[in-house]
Amino acid sequence: MFDLIVVGGGAAGFFGAIQATGLKPGMKTLILEKSSKLLAKVKVSGGGRCNVTHHEFHPKTLSKHYPRGEKMLRSIFNRYQAKDVVAWFAQRGVSLKAEADGRMFPVTDSSQTIINCFLNEVEKLNISIKQNTTVVKLEQIPDGLKLTTQTGEKLLSRNILIAIGGHPQRDAYRWLEEAGHTITPLVPSLFTFNDSSKRFVSLMGVSVDAALVKIAGTKFSQQGPVLITHWGLSGPAVIKLSAWAAAWLHERQYQFSVLVSWVGDAQEEEVRATLLSLKQKRPKLKVFNEAQYQLPNRLWIKLCEEAEIDENKIWGEVSNRQVNKLVEQLIRCPFQMKGKTTYKEEFVTCGGVDIAEVNTETMESKKIPGVFFAGEVLNVDGETGGFNFQAAWTTAWVAAQCISRKL
């Protein structure tokens, strides 16, 4: 009989096992991992640097980066948040640094630093690990809980922490459904947009730092860096937008219209006035020769071409109709999207265990006493930038506090 079995050898699983066992030294803890790889997502996160968390130390503001789970996280971030994670790693000799966009990485710029830290803690606390082990059944028994693996092995424990992460396939959660939990619809989050027309494909690699991206006909919008790719649009603003609109986009089978303002939140009349002023004050300047709004030259030329302005035109020859068309291209540049592309290795699932069935003060199941949840297995997910790891650390910490108190 174990005191704690953790199902899932990823970020939330390891952190939960370490936190709980650290609070109750000597407790018998086992981590089960279905694959041969431990901490796989930690390894590839942030291009192999591991985006541990985000430099946002105000719980309320931090919680606003979660399309699903904001209310729950706002409450528990008051107990354990990003600055606590930074302190925890620092106490173990791992310093984190913040980059200009708020993402936090180990100063070594290597995810192996984080993995080694976890493996050292696990060894120090005598936590057992069993790999290539898939759980297929969860049952309550008179004196605790029983797990059955794919080989038919039975494992008994007083407490179980489920931290299996997010999965696109419902089969991964079937044993949880059979145990009585509701799994909300599973759809991808954090992805890029595929432009069906490939109109801007010649500009791949061009980026704008503060573009405004809107999904036409909805309230979904995000401002920030946008990158033109060979398949369509990417960059932080697009990735964040995909998280907030994940369910809506899935319902429409990823066929939708996007409007991009390459000039951020600049107002239409202000932009028109700027262009008309160029007609008056610099009539002999070739339109193609000087990009406005600090836009990349290639993008400026493309937008002018879309406005039917010839490459030899000077501002004095541009008609009011062409000015209006250029204004449209600058503030409402249209893209017809068809499909999506997974964002690097940062696949995140919108959906999972319904948080209405979890006591969010303890992360314990309301359906099965002694069963706890942490991380992305829950219907909780954040934007890109370290937010999903932060939700994993916090929910695992909360679960560990309750598990250790029970023991």
C-alpha cells in the first residue's frame, strides 16, 4: 500500500510528488509514467530552454491569462503563484531569468537544468518511478484506492494524484470517465492560422511588433507580435487568440475570417488623415519608397499593391479611392483561414476533467475521496508564455498540501 501514487511523469506529477513527500518525509510515493520518457514536455518547452513560468507576480493579473480556469486560479494563486515558484527553484540552486516579454527561463537556457533539479529531489526523497505503465482502471476499495495497469498489475494507495496532462484523444481519459468523472469536450489550443489564399506567402518571415488581430464577426481579438509564415499567420498575438477562441474555432472546423490591423489600435480616421497629409505635404515622394508606421518595407509595398497603387506612383497621383483602399489594408487586412498548424511542441488541450467536480481549494475529487488532480488534465489552460506550467505548479502544490495533511 502506497501513501501516494502519482499518475503522470510530467511537470505537475513530479512537482506534486516532490511537494507532498517533502512535507511528509518517509511517506511511500510512486510516480507512474505511461511512456519511456519522463518530463517530456519540460524537455521541449521553450525550444528546449523550458519556459518555467511568467514574470507576473500579481495573482489577479496572472489569472487573466487563462481562457479556462481563471476564477479557480485567481483564488489559489493567492496561496501559491509565480514568485513562489521562482523562490522554490532558487532554494535548489536553479536561478530563473525574465525576458523582455515576461517569459522566465533557467539562466542556463537549458531545460535539462529543470529536469535534473526534479530528478535530484525525487532521489533525495526516495520517490519510486515506474515507466512504461498505463493505468486502465481506478476503483475505490474499503481502505483506499486501487489502480489497474495495462498488464493487469494492481497497485494500492491511500491517495492518488492524477496528472496525465492534456490529450487530443478522449481514450486517454476513458478510465476517468468510467470512474465517474465528466470530461469536457477536447479541442486543441495554442496553434497558428492557415491562410487558404496564400496571398502573403512571399512575405514569410516578416513580422510586426504590435499588430491587432481580430476574428471577424466576434469579440475575439489580441494585440502583439504577428509573424507572416509560409502557411499563414503566427506569432504571440495569433497563438493567444487561438487559445481564447479555441472552442469557437473548433465548432467552425477552422474556417473563419481574420482582420489584421498592421498599425495596432490606431483609429481609421487618424490613419486616413496621415495618408492624406502625405498627398498634400510630400506629393513628389514615391509611395513605395518610404514605409509608413514603421512597417517592414516588404509589407508596406504589398499593402500598397493590394490597394492597387502602382510602384511608380508618387503621393500626389494617389486617388482618394486608393487612399481608402490602403487604409482598409492597414487596419482591416483580410485573411480567409482554413485550418490550423500546431504551434511547435507547445500542444495544449482545451478541455479535460470538469472543474465543477473538483474541490478547487484542495484539488480533491468531489466524486472519489482520495483522488486529486493537477495540471492540464483539468479543463484549465493558459496562453503561451509559461502560464500552463504555472497552472501545473500551483494545482500540484495545492493538492500536495491536502495530501500531506491527510497523512
